[in-house]
Amino acid sequence: MILKNQHTQQAHQRHADEVADLLLAVLHSSGFTEPHTREAAFQGSELPALFREYVDKILGESYRITDDDIDKLLASGYSQDAIFEITVSAALGAATKRLEAGLSALKKAG
């Protein structure tokens, strides 16, 4: 088990720079939404109500997202580009949380 844990830790460290670059690009580059809005979607924190519902779905039940969810956002005045940026930010946040939880579990197990 120790060998697997060391391999996992080395793999995570090996890709840490790429992950940091990805986070920087998604959350802090210029875009159709403000960086603080993308950061909020990434963290699952304070967002306008309609985006909050959408991000909650991404974080917990992304398989339940339908065209109706996107249509509601579009009808509220959000552009497709803004919806895309929030979607990517929230999905990246969900993936990061799951990765960190998995790595933590492996560390505790090893």
C-alpha cells in the first residue's frame, strides 16, 4: 500500500504545475464573467440565485442538468459564453474537491 500511495503522491506532484496553470487560466484570466464570479462557482459559494441553483446541480448532480436549465439562464440574460465559463469553473471546483478528498483518503490509509 505504501508503494501505491507514494506513486499517487508523485503523480499528483508531477502535475501540480499544470493544475495550477489550469486554475489560473480558468479562474483569473479575462472572460465574459468576472474572476470573482468564476471563483465563487469554483468554490460553490455566493452567486446570483439562478446561477446558484445551476452550480449546485453541477457540484452534486451534474447528470440532472437539462436544456431547461440552460434555457432559464439564457432567458435571464446570461450569454452562452458566461454560462460556459461558470460551468467550467464549477466543474473544475467539483473535480478538485473530489481529487483532494481522494488524495486525503489515500494519505490516511497509507
